[in-house]
Amino acid sequence: MENLGALSILLGLCLAIYSVIASITGAWKQNPFLIKSAQRAAVAVWGLVTLASGLLVYFLLTDDFRLVYVAQYSNKAMPAVYKFAAWWGGQAGSLLLWNFILACYAFVVITQNRNRHHKIMPYVTAVLMTTQVLFLVLIVFAANPFEVLTVGKGVTSIPDGKGLNPLLQYWTMVIHPPTLYLGYVGFVVPFAFAIGSLITKQPGDTWIHTTRRWAIVTWLFQTAGITLGAGWSYAVLGWGGYWVWDPVENASFLPWLTSTAFLHSVMMQEKKGMMKIWNIVLVSATFFLSIFGTFLTRSGIVASVHAFAQSPVGPYFVTFLAAGIVAVTWLILDRLEFLKSETQLESVISRESSFLFNNLILLASCFAILWGTMFPVISEAVTGEKISVDAPFFNRVNIPIGLFLMFLTGIGPLIAWRRSTFESLRRAFYWPTIGGVVLMVALVAAGMHHVYAVLCFGLCMFVTISISTEFYKGGRAISGKDKIGLIPAMIELTHRNTRRYGGYLIHIGVVLCFIGFAGAAFNKDLTAEIGEGQKMTIGRYELTLNNITFGENDNYVWRRATIAATVDGKPYAILEPEGRVFKAQNEPYHSVGIVRKLNEDLYMNFANVSEDGKKAVIQAYVFPLVSWIWIGFWVMFAGTIVCLVPSKVRLEYARTQVVGVVEKHASQVEK
Amino acid sequence: MLRKWKNSILLLLAVVAMAQDSMVSPAVRRVGEKLACLCGACKNTVGTCDMMGCHYTAPKREQIASLLAKGQSDEAIIDTIVNEVGLKALSEPPSTGFNAMALIMPFVMIGLGLTAIYWFIQRSRKLVPVNVTAPVVADRYQAMAEKEIEKLD
């Protein structure tokens, strides 16, 4: 049956290549049969990749250790859910997952648009299938998940596999990689439509309207994937770090930044017909950064604890990226005339210009992270000496950028489209500024002297007031007119323009995340060796070790410390951090104990036992406000869902039809 | 019995060298934050790495503590470790030579971005917007506006 898997991906590759050629030839020769045939080939690719994926999952679930992949990433004792997750636990399997998600997206796009966008669709199919060809080539030639164990010319098997890395045997790891891939791969679709639109010189913003929901949904997947990764890191690595600027973390963050910039900038094109070139650049950058991130994770070019083992996939990615970037750059330059703005910026003090700054800041952050991630490689190439670029560098550059972005998040809603007067700005800024400044003064007076934290809290207050004011003003107007309560009026307001108010909700989510990030300035930690009945104190918590117990199951042996936490002598919580050793890999793993509260998390890691086995080495931490990050994510999630709900009132953006004309021509037009 | 023995062996395997002191002094942390943890499993600094018995951080912290006890300055300690390990011992690229580009380039890019925005705004200011709205379109929006005003009344 493994031959069937290998055959289906090989056949899938052939069909994907055919689909690319047939799409382009069909569009060029205006042959609808060839175009249809290309689309059907793409659907067949989906069927074949789905078959291959199903077979791999079947081999994993049935412990078929004849396959190298199954033997390396699964074992008999693993729970079924982790055997399933082993699909993306290794290089070859995760590339197959990439293929599967891409093929599914292609299938949905082709099915949805079979009777629409006849001019663009052949090129959309060609772009989707070209990407599919890259990933199928990788699993056919560089990382085949259906490779079997052989002795001489015969297929052999081993009694049990090595099993999945213990760190990956955690519930968020079951959903984090697919979620992130759904985000990464998803941006292929807006990119494909953008390229199709460019090639065919489609008038209007068809590609933007068609892919708006795709862009929002895939952005949500990217956000969810990144947050799940942070949550995994927080709960599994044993020291509570949810973000350490690791190259692989950075790789996932780069396309998120450009896609966020795109989601803002695209509004300028929809409402004002501006920034057309820029939007194409952003959607292309997001696509190429997604591919680049995948390359970074898999090529071994930079060292990372999260990266897959080094493999020969690098040259394929480099070739694809180089060819793709050159082709898209040429296409944009060739279509500059077609991408001219329909209107011009009318005032520096306008919503449009705040979007420009927003994009600048997001892109600056993206560049700084990309630069920092790649700088060790660049520096070694230039100077011949290895250097490190760790968290202090990224924090030094990104914290000020992040705070400025938070400031822009606050002023955005306060500035009108087209132009604002200083008087209207003064009125709009009054309460948010007062609120932010009062909070900062109060925090400093209360003894908080961490500059960035104080600024961050102040800006969070500024943004919260500015957004709340928007909801309040709109809600009050509806409440007065329709004679309903303020809360139902605010819901009605949101329903009337879901994109705008959903967007504001997302901004509130970002504020909550920033509150959580600022809390990190006040983390506390303590490591101590304590015996049964002995105590240690961290912050307001007194921790007593009740006992240490040992046990095992089929998968691992464990030792568990039962620790009673008290606050002011009153019982607070019982924590049971565990140290585990997975039998198959003989590797230790720490299952931490966490008490999550809004104000702070009490976090405990049973790091070790003393040499006589009677005392526990406990790492205790207090992480202020960290829960706000996870709450912030859920608010962002809710906001994004609101954005996806159709608005009750269909808004027609009166694109002002004001074109920028050089002065001497203006007089002629007026005449 | 056999199972207990097996457990003990496995737990023993899990006990890694515990040279790490339980309390990292603020001075050791201060110096440690300038140095990268080169264990290969994290991107923390010697000051912030929390991996128990980290084979890189634990001895480096001891070295820092002993040099501090001898009265050496932070800079001297960092120089000593850089001489032993190389520039990669630093958690941030040094601000000299080509490596200064690490910190300069992001701000250069922001500067270029601001220049581009300035150019964009200046170009827009030179243009006089002319309303070339087709009468039919204008009428439609006029009607919409009047309808909205009517609703408000």
C-alpha cells in the first residue's frame, strides 16, 4: 500500500505540472476546454494528495514500522491523537500536510469560481498549481514520507518506533501546526488572484473583493497558529517563555506582519482607489515570506530548536523564491500604468495618512525581524566570524516600534477619511490623552518605574478610550434614534458596519495582548531545593512541598511533586508539576503546574530531584498579566468573526471620483 | 521489582548535572544578559536562561560570579568571555565594524520609509483635486444623502 502512496504523489506531481501548462496555454490560446481540463487536473491533484495523506495517517495509526517515517516519529505506546499528530511531526509528513492544505484550498477556489472570473481563473489555477508543484517536488525528490526500511533489496520492519518528540506530545501541538499552515498556505489564494488580475489587467478591484474573506480567514489562522505556538511554548518548555525570538518563531511572524499591513492598506484601495501597487507588493511579500518561513524552518540555514532536521530541500526553495520574486517584480513594473491611483492624498491629517504610517511601522518591524534573523548568516559571510542575535536585540528594536504602532492604533479611529481639522482632532484626542496620561502618572506615583511598561499601559488606556468612544458615540446616536438601550444600540452599530467595528474589536484584542506583554517586565522567579514539608516563598505565595510520588504508564515514567500554595496563610491552590521520561526516546519532559489568574500566573516546574532523591528542585515563577495575552487572542478571534459577518447596511463607498490633476490641467477641466 | 529498577534507572538518567546555583544574583544576571546562551536549545541569555543544568549557562554563571567576586568590572568580564568564546558569546552584535549594521539598518529603513511617505504627501499636495464626478453619480449620492437626512429628522 505504501507504493500506492508514493504513486499518488508522483501522479499528483505530473497532473499539477499539466495543470500549470494547460492553464497558461488555455488562457493564451483562449481554449476553454484546455482551461477546464487544467481545473479538473487540479481537482484530481487534490484527490491524489488526499489519498496519500490518508494513507500516511493510516500507516501511523496502525503502527506500520516498515515505513521510515512511521518508525522515526511514532511508536506503539503513543496515544492515537499523537500518532495522528505525527503526520506533521517530521519533515516529510509536514510537507505532505502543506500539500494537502494547498490542494484543498485549490479545490475550494476552483469549485467556488467555476462560473466566475473566467479571465483571471486560468492564471489563478496556474499560480496555485505552480506552488503545488514545488511542494510535490519536495516530497517526491527530497523528503518522501513513503520511503520504506530495506535490508538489501527486501522491505523490513522494526518492532517499535522512536516516537514523537516528547515536547510535541502536548495538546496544542495537535492543532498548532495545521492552524499555522492554514494561515501560511492560505495567502497563496489572494496572491494568485492578484497575479491573475495583473496579468489580465482586470479593471477595478475584483481580486480584492473576491479574496477579502480569504485574506481575513487566513490572517485569523496565522494569528491563531502563532498564539497556539506561544501557548505551547509557555506551558511546555518549563520556563514560561512564550516568545523568545527564535528564527522559527520569527519566520511565522513575518508574513503575519505583512498580511496585517495588507488588511489595512487594502481599505485604501477599496475606498479610495489608492495604493494599488503597494497592495500587490504586500500580498506578494506575504506569499513569499510564507515560503521563505517554510524554507527557514526546513533548510537548516539558521539554528533553531524548533527547526526540522537539516535536509536537501534548500535549493528547491531558493530557486522557487528567486524565480517567483523576479517574475512578480517584472510583472508589477510592466503593469505600473494599470496600477495608478484613482485619487490622491488630500491631507496629511487624514485616515489615509495614518494607514501609511501604520504600514511603515508594520513593515519596519518586519524588516527588523528579518534582518535580525538573517544577520548571523550575513555577518558570518562578510566577516567570517559567527555572532549571536538574541532576544535583547529584537526587544531593543521592536519594543519602540510596537509602542508606536499602539499609538497609531489609538489615533486611527479618531481621524476622518480625506481630511481632519486640528479642532476636530483636539476634541477627539482630549479624553483618550487625558486617560492615558493620568494612568501613567498614577503608575509612576505608585512606584512603577519601568519606562516601557508605563508607556505601554498609558498607550493601552489611550487606545481603549479612543475605541470605546467610537462605540459609545455611534451607540448613543442609534439609541436616541431607535429608542433602544445603549448596549443593543452598540450591537446594532456593529452589525451595520461589521468590518469597521469588528476591526475595532481586534484592536481591543491587541491592546489586551500588549497589557500581557508589558506584564513581563515584572516577572519573578525562584529556584529552590525543598524536602517534604519544607517551604519556599515567591512574591505573595508560600509554597510547601507535600510529597513526591512516582508512577508510569505505557508511554512514560513520571515523578510528581504535590505543592500547596498559600497566600497570607490561607490555602490558595494545589499544584502538581511533573517530571517525565518518555521510554521510547529516553528523554525528559516537564509538565508544569500553573494557576492562571487575571492578575498573575503562579507557574511551577518540577525541574529535578536531589541526588538522594528526597528533595525536589522547584522552579517557581510569578508571571503578571500573562493571561491577558490569551484573552486578547480570543477578543481578536471574536473581532475577526464579526468582520466576516456581512454588514446589515450595504455600504457603498462613495469613491469621491476626485482625481489628482496637475494644476495647469485643472483649469482646463474646469473650463 | 524489575519495573521499579527500570523506573529508577530512567529517573536517574533524567537527573542532569545540577551545578546551577538556586539563586542568580542580580549582578550575575546583569552581566549575563549581555551574553548569549549558546546551548543550542534556546535563544535566551546567560542571565535569563532557565533551563535546569544548562550545559552552557550554568558554568558561565559560575565564571561570572567568580570574576565579580575578584572585583572585575562588567566590561572586563564580558571581554574575558568574548576572548574565550568569540563574538558569538554576545547576545547582541557588537556596535563596531560591519556588525554595527545590525542595529543601524532597521532605523535606516524607517528613515527611508518616512522619506517615501514625505515624497508621497508632497506629490499629492502639488496636485489639485478636481471634481469630475459624473452628474448621474453625483445625483445618486445627493439622493442618498437626502434620504439619510430625512431619516434623521
